[in-house]
Amino acid sequence: MPGHELHVRTDEEAEIELHWIPLDEAVLAVLEGRLHNPSAVVGILAAAAARDNNFNGLRPGDAPWPAHPSQR
């Protein structure tokens, strides 16, 4: 990805390193407690569950996000 398309990290993000790893390794890291970021944990486990169902039943990536019942 060209440098101008990358997010510029500042403050607490400045030292975050990007690493691509296989999904099974990421799931293991979650289950062993080596990953602590709630968003990453949810995303990794959701991706593993979706993969186990051959990615069937997922909403399209551009589908609108449904409003919370309190906001309807």
C-alpha cells in the first residue's frame, strides 16, 4: 500500500506494529490470552466462526448497519 494511503499513527498508536498472521494463529493467541484488544478479539473470533460456515450467511460488506432499537 502506498505510504500516502496509510493511517499516520500518533501518541499511543505510534509504536503499534502491523503483522499479518494466519487466522488459526490469531484464534490461538486470543484463546491463550496473548491478545487483549476487544475489537481484535471479536473480529478474530467472528472471522473464525464465519470461516467454519464457509463464509455463508454474511451480510455484504456495503450493507447498512442496522440502527440500535433505541435509535429507531
